[in-house]
Amino acid sequence: MKINKIVLNGFRNYEWEAAEFAPGTNVITGANAQGKTNLLEAVYMLSTGRSFRTRFDRELVGFGYSSAEILAEVDSKDREQSIRIVLQPGQGKKIQVNGVRKTASELGQTLNTVLFCPDDLNLIKEGAALRRRMMDNAISQIRPRYAELLAEFNRLYEHKSRILKDWREKPSLLDTLDEFSDAMARVSAQMIRYRAAFSLRLDAAAAPIHREFSGEGEALRLQYETVSTVRDTTASAKEIYYDICEHQERHRQAELEAGQCLTGAHKDDLLVFINEKSARSFASQGQTRTAALSLKLAEREIFLDETGEYPILLLDDVLSELDPRRQSFVLNRIGGGQTLISCCEDEGISSRTGGRLLFVQAGRIRAGQRG
Ligand code: ATP
Ligand code: MG
């Protein structure tokens, strides 16, 4: 999969600008606050319909504009396709692929991206939320049904959280509590099956990459962790649902007391072990960064496996965070697919990468000179 061309109209600090990308490596360079990340954000949106920085579409619309438009020409499934996203805060967003109306969850059938930004270097050390988000983003792109489940889950979770928070002031809210708990258990059961399957694939893909990457032949192992009463995460959704209900019943009182949801897929985690020790507790900073990169590179392999094509890899400001050995490992591994790398102009990154140079200044993009 490749993006050949993008046109941005009223998106972030781009008033009206177009850029063309090379099939392999593209280095997007320029000073701070010129629009490098905004450009990657637009490409990311083409695969998910959402930003990785904000939930609010109105933040994506240029100051003083009432709508934003992203247009792209991409190569996918052996043909050129066009994607158009129009953001009209207040009126929702309009998504079209080849002129045909689509939902955000359907975009993954045309374009996939794997994003890596400096926050992701803490993927292993940070709380479970970051690891859940990684799973959610990847699974949503390859399984539209999962994206729908996730949206439904978030809706239920917010509603149930509100009940648990406010029931003391408004006891009548409790009338619908069990209904919401049950709906959450049903959706959780389905999500758990997807996450379990994804974790197994990620584990299989990441282990060999990490063994090579660590240089020390370190063994990386991933283990999906969910609601404690679930005995088998690969069982049928019905069996998982019954197991979750058991947890739900046991924790009903505690939920009321704590004022928050204690049962459901929102507490899941992906445990990471290096040489059978918890990486979160015991690994060094260098080890966890290497492991985080291994996971991202593994995610790319899963997309290849799934669609027959590499996704677009978006490296936002991340190469400068890595030492030369890790930089080389990443750069040597990403052949075969298209990569968009953003970096500040004075970091000397572009001299190591090859590929096309794009220079960004105040929302304008021009082909940069090498040399
Ligand atoms: P850095 O090297 O610091 O990461 P960058 O080139 O990646 O910089 P971006 O994050 O792309 O910078 O942002 C560039 C500019 O876009 C910022 O100055 C920001 O104020 C501006 N910006 C963000 N949102 C909007 C918007 N909705 N309308 C207009 N400008 C915006
Ligand atoms: Mg940036």
C-alpha cells in the first residue's frame, strides 16, 4: 500500500496544499511547528478516519475555516484508489473511497498505517491504556467488525460509568444498571476473542524480530490479560460471556461502592516478558524501547500477512530518539513498504535514510534538495 499524493484543504495549518510521495522512504523535514506531524496525522486519518492526537474533529479544521478536506490517491489492491474525507464539525464527517460513501471502520479495507511516535517508546513501561490502544488501532484496521464493537463498548462504558458515579444522587439510575452491565459483558466477550487472536499473532511475529534486534538473542513473549474469571480467551463468545458474568456478579457491590466499572474489556492488558521476566518491572530503558520497536515492526508484518501488502509506516519524530544502532536496524527492516519519516531539519537524519525529501514550512510543502 502506498500513498502517491495528498491534498489538504483547511486541515490544521494547511490552507491549500498538495504533496507527492515516493514509493519507498519519504523524509518530512523542517523546523518545529511547521506542519510535519499534521501531515502524518492526515495520512493516518485516511486509514482510520480518526486522528491519533485528538478526538475532536473541530481541532483538525484550520483556524478560521468551517470545514477541512483531505484528498488522497493511494495504491492498494493493485490499483489506484481515491480517498476523500471531509470534516464538518457539528455535521459529522463524510468519507468516500472512489466516490462511494464509506464509514470510518471501512477505511482499513483500502489503506492501513502503522504509526510510531515518541510516546510509543514507552509502550512497555507505561500503563495498560497505551497497549490497549495499540491493539485496538491495529485490530480495527483489519477487522471492521471490531471497530464497531469498540465504538459500542465505549458508548456502554461511558453510560455505565455515569450511572455508577451519579446513582447516589439519583437512585432511579440503578434501574438500568444491570442492563448496561449485561450489554458490556456481551460486547467484552466478543472483543476479547479478537484481542486474544491478535496477541497470539503479534507474539509470533515479534519474537523473531526482537531476538535479532536485541543483538543478545533476547526472548520476547507477549501474554494477553483480561477479566480474571475468563478461563479460555479463545473459547466461544458465549462461554467467555458466562465467565465475565461471574466476575460481574461478584463485583456488583464493589462497583457501586467504587463508583466505577470494574468488569469488562477496558482493563485488559498485553503483558510483555523479556527472558521470562516482566519487562515492565525489570527491563532496562534500552530493552523496553527495543521491545516497543519490535512490536511495531511486528504489527507491520501482521498487516502484510493479512492483506498481502505492507501498511504505510509513519515514524513521527522517533528516529532522533534512537541510537545509531537502533536507527540502522529500523531503516534496514522497513524495505518493501512505504515509510513517512518526520524529523527536525537539523538532526542529520535525512542523510542516513535516502529516499525523497519533503521540506515543510508554515503549512507549505516543497520537494527538498539532497546534499
Ligand atoms: P515539531 O517539530 O515541533 O513536532 P511539527 O512540524 O510536527 O513540529 P505540527 O504539530 O505539525 O508541527 O503543528 C504545526 C502547527 O500547526 C502548530 O504551530 C500549530 O499551532 C498549528 N495548528 C494546529 N492545529 C491547527 C489548526 N486547527 N489550525 C491552524 N493551525 C493549527
Ligand atoms: Mg511534530
